[in-house]
Amino acid sequence: MSRSAVFFLTSALLSFIAAAAVPYPASLLSALLLMTSLGCSVLFVLALVRGKRIRFNPQLR
């Protein structure tokens, strides 16, 4: 896993935990943290897809 994928995963998890810890779930801060968590999750998946590009090397056979 690349460094950017790890960064986006930890950012998504930390923002989700922070959104769950907000005392008023219907507040603007909670909504902002959930949107940040969703955005980081999407970027995490894109970083994983980009990092899985494996080039075929015929000499490894």
C-alpha cells in the first residue's frame, strides 16, 4: 500500500471517529467531518486502484 493510500485511510478513520465523538450529531461540524470522511474514503480507493497497476514482465516466467 502506498503512502498516500495509508494517509487517506487514516484521515478517513480519524475524521469518522471525530464525527462520532461530536456531542450533537445534527451539527454542522458533524456533517463536515462526515463529508471529509467520505471524501478521504473515495481518495483511498482511488489510491489503491492506482497503486495496483502491475506491469507484465515476460522475463519473470
